[in-house]
Amino acid sequence: MKNASYQTYRLDWRELEIEIRYCPDWSGAFRKSCGEAVAHLEIESLCRSPLPMTGTGYRSHFVGARLVDEAGGTPDWKSGEAARRQMSLF
């Protein structure tokens, strides 16, 4: 959607440049009619090489924004994220 605001991330994965785009509120009309936001997630291999979830190098997925928030806000995710940031000698 042209007016949607996306967060964009780039990363190198197995020698492929990947771009991930996330919009937490893709359609104001959907939110207005259904009472909650729908999120849009895109993943793209910038050279369009196949990825594990798509043979074309591009994948688009819509999901309830609440589900994304719940998945990212769980105690397990937060503690795992903190552990990944903390360096360990063991």
C-alpha cells in the first residue's frame, strides 16, 4: 500500500543480500472495518536467488499485527534476545 510505513532491514545470509520489510499497520481500511491492524512482511533476495521459503527470491505475507506483537513480546524471546547480546566465555 502506497501510504503504509515500512521498517526496512538488510542482511547478508549465505552470501546473499536479503532485504526484509515490515509494516505493522498495512491498511487503515482493514483496521477500521475489522478493529485491528494487519501487518505486512516481505522478504526478498535482492538478486532474486531462491530462498528456503520461496523459489522466486520474494515472499509476501500478511498476518494480524497483534500476533506479531505477541510473538515478539514473549518472555522467552526477550530472555533469548538478552542472552544473544551477552557475551559468554562458555
